[in-house]
Amino acid sequence: MKRLTYKTLVSEIQELPGAGRLVLPLLQVGSSPLEACVGVGDEVARGQCIGRADTPESAFLHSPLAGKVRALSRAVTHEGTSAGTVEIEGDAAGEVETLQPIQQDAAELSAETVRDRLREAGVSPLGGNGKNAEYASLRPDEEPPEILMVLCADEEPLLQTQRHVLREAPEKVIEGATLFQKAVGAKRLVFAVSGDQTNLVSGETLVVEKKYPLRHPEILMARMTGRYRLTEGRPRKDVHLINAETAMAACRAVREGRPVLEKTVTVGQEGGLSVVVRVPLGTLFSQVFENMGLKAEDGDRLFTGGPLRGVAQFDPEGPVTKGTDGLFLQKGRGVFCYEDVACIGCGQCVKVCPMKIPVNMMTRNCEFGRIEEALDYDLDSCIECGLCAYVCTSRRPLLQYIQFAKKEQHKAELARQSA
């Protein structure tokens, strides 16, 4: 099977019109649940803090609009969990309420000062405003990592978010990465970047190929260290990973005092094309598509993330969060359904697996909740790239079986710890 290659776009990031109504979940990527610090009917300024928590792994949440709080409610997040929400009505005009800029050189700042600023400005202290939060941590009680890796390339086909951020503001990405390195205490700073963008960064680089899944974080970290650490859990102790957008946000948080108010998103269109847009946090999916001239109809499929590891969304009125790197609308005529049918033993999943796992045997056990048996077939070594499901002759939902088994494993571990 030919490997999946990436398409390279040269278009600029499009600024979509701001919506007059935003819904902001109080559970953002890499964060514990936040507590609303505003009430219904309150007037809020653009950039004002509306959600906060005292835990060191939680970044604050700020209003992208100047307006009024219309509702405090609950909703189901992208990942299927329930979270509180703040609904704000207003506009994005006017000045942003900022923090005091910090101008000292990174070498003169303490790690605690940088960590506190990142949290206050809404930069996720678990490593990203993208989906790589599980690979990094800013918890002060942990040993510093050997390497801080900045992912400046998108790991899935069609996604173009990180490469566009790097091309738009390379100086801010570099400066923000240096500040983040100070915050985590990493000895080395490495930029993982496409070969055509190496001239945009300085210092140590890791050139990544435009093939899937060679940009997967686990594979990149293994290339840097010469070893995989899947069975030791996450985050890794030797490598922390953030993305280019997080680095840029760190620079703006420290040097400009600007909180995180917006998200850069790759919007996938019919025919495999994708366009990169920037929208306020809390913008509804339907509003994004409407501004792009697209509309979700009966039978269409909407998903966030990339085409291989993305998560299907049941509600087009869901909001853009700090973890929404991609937003794709697949028309009904292009949708095919996976089925819970028997494995025919063709071996295609085994051939394509980058981790050399006996996927056919492992997923048969995952399907029926036989977790210990799945672990015997290297469940812990799976990086969830989704290639097995992509090539499955029977169209079995292999990635979902694997994710189900891992969640059951995690629940069992928590139960043992609390016993």
C-alpha cells in the first residue's frame, strides 16, 4: 500500500468574520474543569477571564468578545464528556484586556514566572492549544525533560494548521519556544519541521517527511531519543512536545500580555481540499461552515481532528475549542460505514502497522473487552494512527476497538489504585 502523503498549501490564513454569539466550554484541552468567574447578565470585556482553576495543570479561559453573559449551562464536549459552558453575546471590536507584558530576556526569568504567565493567559500548561497535550506537562513537581520538541508540521494528511502558523509568525514561534523551554527546564530545544520550512527556524531541527504516520509524535520522539516509551505512560519524562501554535501563544502571552482568544483551524472541503482559517474560541461549527459557504445536510458527516484520527461530531452547533486543529465536513455520498463484522484474517492491518503489532489478534480481544489478552498482543504499543482501520477489507472499526480497550484499561487501573 502506498503511504499517505501530505498536500502543501500556499494560501494565507483567512480571518473569518466574528460571530455575535459564542459558547465556551469550561473544559479545554489539557485542562481540569474550570470554574466560571462570571454570572448570567454580567458585562464582560474582550480578553476578560471567565473561567479559572487553582490546579497547576489548568489554563484560564478568556472572553473573545466584549458583551454580555447570556447563559451558564452544560454541554457534551468533542470527546463525549459533560462540561459547563459560558455563552456570551457581543462583538470582537475594541481593545483586548491584556496582562502586563514581560520584557526581560528568557534567561533572566524564573521558570515559575513563565509558568504562571502561561496559565493566566490561557496557554495550556500541559503542552498545547492543539491535541498534543498528553505529551507534555508544566507541573513544577516533575523532573525537567531532556528535550522540548516543537511540532511545526501537522501529523495527519489534509491538516495544515501548524505549518501555516510557522510560516505566518516564525519569530514568535521561536521566541515562544524559548520561553516554554524555560518553563519546563528542558536542556535541548528541537523544532520538528518540514524540509521546505527549515529556513524559518533556528537551532536544532528534526526534518520530518510528508508521509503518514511519520509525523506522529510517538515516532518523532523515538527518532530523537532512539527509544519508544509507550508502555511507561504519558507524558514522557524525557521529551515534552508542544506545537507551533502553542509556542506562538506563549510568546504573545509573555511579551504582549495577550490571552488566548482565537484558534487556527484547518477546514476540510469536498474533494480533499483544505483551507486554514482563524476564528474566535467558542465559534460554532455551523458558523464556520456558513462563512465558508458550506452547509451540513442530512447524511453528511462532521468531524474534528484529522481524517484518520478525527472524532465524529453529533451536533453542528458544537463550539471550536483550543483543541480544534481540524474541522471537516464529509458529504453523505462520500461516507461509508464501519461494521461490527467478523475479521476475515486477510492480514492487511498487520502489514500496514508501523509498530509491527499483530493487529488482527489484538483487536479481536479489544472488541469483546478482553483487555488482558489484548495487552498480551501489544495493546500498549499501539500509537492509534488509524492505518489498520483505513485498510481493513471488512471495514471493521479497529481504531474504536483499540480506544475502547485502552479506556477500559485506564478505568481498571484507577479502580486498583483506589482499592
